[in-house]
Amino acid sequence: MKINFVKMHGLGNDFILIDCINKSLGDPSFLSYLAKKLCDRNFGIGADGLILILPSSKADLRMRIFNYDGSEAQMCGNGIRCFAKYAYENKLVSKNKLSVETLAGTIIPELIISDNKILGVKVNMGTPKLRRREIPMNGEDTLTVVDEVLKINTVQIFKVTCVSMGNPHCITFVNDIQSMPVDEIGPKIENHPLFPEKTNVEFIQILNRKEINFRVWERGVGETLACGTGACAALVASVLNNKTDREATIHLPGGDLDIRWANDGYVYMTGPAESVFKGEMNIN
Ligand code: ZDP
């Protein structure tokens, strides 16, 4: 089977996009296999994830996102900005504000356009879920999970705050993110028995009420240069711990995102989306 694709990224968080509006790629097990094959950085195209562009009966379009390891995620922040740019530039939509059906609900990206150039994308990421069972997280149900002890072993003990942006996030505040052994601690928290669907793991350092330094160990991927849903979860966690205002700039290894948790309860994320190359690949 010949597949046409476009390679895009949001702050170095990179994706392979395949337009499936007029072409079905097959059942979920094949899609998981395909994601692993295409995302492999040596034997495939190379990316953090695979994004499918699909028709929808509920919204303008539908997005599915598969991680590097083939697992399907509910939502992706950097990916939906790329999705919106692709949809507009390929005339799948004719307006700059579109609705996208995802496993996390309908998400509303809005392209920021000037002189016919897409400068960025502002996304209404929906409302954060704070209740323990909605993260989801095991243990006696609580309305929020804020500044809670998470024990990996007798020496590795962290205070965590957990938030769902449709996908799970476990945030811990650190004094110096550069010295954090993200690739050692990340997978231990990702696979901790407290998280029945595993979790993304964010290590954040508060600079002031309006700035956060950020590193992420992504569920199903590993450490990445940026995570949009993670940046939103980090801002929400910082507000819940009274460490920042409701609007802040998140400094990720791949660049900056502006995040606002508005009084209407919605989280707004603004950032770039870039196309890199396009191509075709034969899949057997
Ligand atoms: O929830 C997960 O399994 C994530 N790894 C999905 C990808 C999230 C993404 N990095 C983002 O920007 O939110 C695309």
C-alpha cells in the first residue's frame, strides 16, 4: 500500500500526518503497527507520533493520535495545531476556526493569520479534569490530587499534582530541571501502579508568577522537546498550588507556549505549527 504523508512539528514535537478523508487505512491493530513502523527514527520516517485526519459526523473533522510505541492517546496539543494548519492549507476547511472531534471531546483550534500567513494557532483545549478517577488514578477517590506523596522506592519520593487534559498528566515541582534524571524517573512514574492507563510526567521549575521551565517524559514516547497537553496541565497544577497566575509562558526545550486558564474554566494554548517535508512510503 502506498501512503502519502506530511511531516510537521510543534516546537520540535514531531508528527507524521496522513489524510484519511478519502482513504481508510484499516483496523486499530494495523494502525498501531503502522504508527510504530512510521515513527521509528532508523527504519521509518521518524516522529514522536502519527496523526490521522478523518471525516467526522460531530465536528468539521476528526483527529486520531498514535504514540511512538503504537498506543493511541486521547488528545495532543502540539499535534492539533499541526492538524489545523494542514486542514486549512489543504482546503479541508475554509474558515480559520474549526471544530475537531477527538477521544477527549471536541476541541476548537483557531488559526492566527496575517497577510495570508499562518503565524500560529490558538486552541481552546477544553476544561481540565481534576478528580482522581478522571485522571485516572487508583486509590480512594478525591476531588483533586494536589501536592500528594508519590513513592517510587524508599529514596525516590515525590510530591505530585495530577491533571487530565483528556490524557493523564503527573506534575512535580523541582528546583532545577536541568539536573533532573528525566529518563530514569520518567518511566518509573509513567508505569507506576497508581496510574491504570499510565501517565505523562512533567518536571517543572517555577521562575516567577508568569514563567515556568518545563521538561516532559511522555507516555508511549519518552522525553520529547515539547508537549502541549503537558504544558496546559503544568499551568493548571501551578495555579492549584498557588505558584503562578492563571496565565503564564511555559519554556519547553523546543520553545515557548502561552497558556491561560480562563475564568470560564477553559484552558487556552497558543503556539506555532510548522511543516517540514512531505513524501510517500510503501507499506507492506
Ligand atoms: O497522552 C499521551 O500518551 C501523549 N504522549 C500524547 C501526545 C501528546 C502531545 N505530545 C501533546 O502535545 O499534547 C502530542
